[in-house]
Amino acid sequence: MIDVAAAPRRVAITGLGVLSPLGNTPAEAFEHAVAGRSAIRLLETPWAPQLHAPLAGSVAFEAERYFDAPRARMLDRVSQLALVAARQALDDAHLQQPLDDTGRIGVFLGSGMGGAATSDEGYHALYAERTGRVKPFAVLMTMSNAPAAWIALELAVSGPVLTYSTACSSSAVSLGEAWLRIRNGQLDLAIAGGAEAPLCFGVMKAWEALHALASIDPVDASTSCKPFARDRSGLVLAEGAALLILEEWSHAMARGAQIHGELLGYGLATDASHMTRPSIAGQAAAMRAALDSAGCQPNSIGAINAHGTGTPANDGVETAAIKQVFDEHAYCLPISATKAVHGHLLGASAALELVLALLALRHGVLLPTMHLREADESCDLDYVPNHARADPSITTVMSNSFAFGGTNAVLVARVPQIPCP
């Protein structure tokens, strides 16, 4: 029996799975992030001309490569992406199926929009084509918990299978909540992360109506997302999935697993002030909570993966919040914002960014914040502008995720077996 009152258990990260605009493996996505090679493109869909700025980060993904036709018809794109990323993470962790003791395994998945494409198609069929019919599996395809449920069914997981929908922080919350359960002795292993497939006409028009999307750069559309830059104009929507295997440390060591990193801490705080306007206090509270749960002092953090959306509101607030938490150390912290090259995967962003941040630690490199030609006056920290930077001394990273609705979630991770000061 596990003594849940015992000291908190360490949580290893033993598997990584990625389908993203930057590439369909963690290594490929990392390679492109290091090179600063943007995956943001002009959309080439029949409805793209109806958008003011038809920009997106899309995944090169064909469902027929992974699913037979009857199965594919039951899965919205978001579930397809999630399943393939989960399989990749399991393979990377060298976990053989059937999994052992599935009651001690959980699935924790974040998604902000759920089966958006199926919803969009259904509404078009009803209201534009006036067919009076939708797909027979429409409910099962659109429900937000479908991706997590399909992963659990495929793996026969009988532990907790939970979906978190906190907008842009969804997969940070899913990872943090999975971490808590392993840390506290309730689980030995979890498949955790996020998936999102929002690149359909209705969703993109809705985001356009919020005036949150970037305008097209007149010289190079791929540079349209510009976190922390004076000329930033908004975010670029993207799709993808990133799933990680979290595992109790001794459980991982006993089976000889490769350990990519250790998840140290998780902080959660809510702005409770405005639905879309970020607050310095809320973001700072989440960072402090993450440091407290990790048992780390601010000066033990070596780098930050910023939320860094490229919106006028977020970037200045995030900069101010970092200064509030880290004081003078803020000016020594390298800060990377990779949304500049992969776009904003909404509920899946945090998981993808944690994967990239972990790989950066392992390779001794700081990822660049691209398209930062001139910093905003309110954004005066070290954002690793435009070029990757070698720094093998950094062992601990903080990853920020802040959301519409005000749910701020922050993760702290480190390379394996490096003590936290």
C-alpha cells in the first residue's frame, strides 16, 4: 500500500510525443525551433479570403496513415492528433502494451476548443446547406473529453481520465494536475498534455472578432507573430498535440526508463479581474506558487519559457509580472517565446512548449524569440532575440501559461538529478 502521508514523490518525464506545425516528432519540432524556422503560413482554404488575416500554424497530418477509414470517421481531428501523439509518447517511453496495473495510470488532457471542426461542419450542414442532418457520431466527436477518452480506451486505462478546459493554460493544468496525483501517491504513471484543432472557419472568425489575431507582416507572412516586439499585433492560431509520460521516479528507474527531465512544481492562480485582460498580480501569483511547490528560490530558475503570445496586452503584463517575482534576477533571466514560430495552439500550447523547453535544457541551448527587431519599451528583459544561444549551465526552467478567463498555470522542470538550490 502507498502511504499518501509520506514525503512527496519525485515525478520523472519519460516519454514525449508531438504533432505540431514545427514537425511531427519532438526532435523535428526542436530542430526547427532552435533554427528559428517559422511554421506560420497563409492559409490556402476556400474560406481563407473571408478572413482579414488568414494566418495559421498547421500540422502536416493525414489521418489515413494512422487510422482505418471507419475509425477515422469517428474521430474529430483533435482526437486523431491526440491519439497519435500519445502513441508516440508511449513508444518514446518504451512502455509496452498492454500496460500493467492500469488502475494506477491516468490520462490528463487539456483542450480549449474540443472537436471544433466537427461542430463547424455540422452547423454548416444545418444552416448553410439546410440538409437537416449531421454526422451520427457528432456528439462523440465534438465533446471536449473525447481525446482523453479515446486514449484511455486504446490503452485500457482504468484510473482517472480527466479533461481540463481553461483556454490557453489547459495543458499546463493537465500536466500539473497529473503531477499532483503522482507526487501524492495516487498514481504511478500518467499520459498528460494537450490537443487542439481549431483551424476551421467558424473558430477563426470568432477569434478575429475579438481583435486578438495578428495582422499579416507585409514583407514576410511567416514573421507575423512578434512576441515582445514594438510592432507586435496579435497571436496566430495553430493546431497540434503534445503528450508527455509522467512517471513516479522509482517506478521509472526500476524499469530502466530514459528520463528526459523532472517536473518539479506547479502553480495555479486566477486573475479574477477581467475575462480577457491579463493581470500582473495573477500571473505573478502563479509563478510564486510554482516556485513554492518546487521548493525553489527565484534565483534558482535559469530560464523562462514565456507565454509570449505577441498580443499588445499580454507581453507587457508578463514582463512586469516576471520583474515582480524575480526582482533584479529578472534581468539575468533568458526568456524564450516560441509561439513566434509555431503559433498559439491554445489548449495544447503549454505541453508543446514544455517539450521544447526540456529539450533545450538537455541540449544546452536557449531557444530564440524570433521576429524581435525592436523591443517594446515596456518589454526590456532578455528575450533571446532572433538567434539561439548556447548555455549548458542552465538546468531549471519555468514555463508560463496564462489564459482568457484568468486561469494562470506555471510549471517548473529541470534536467535529471540536478539538485534545486
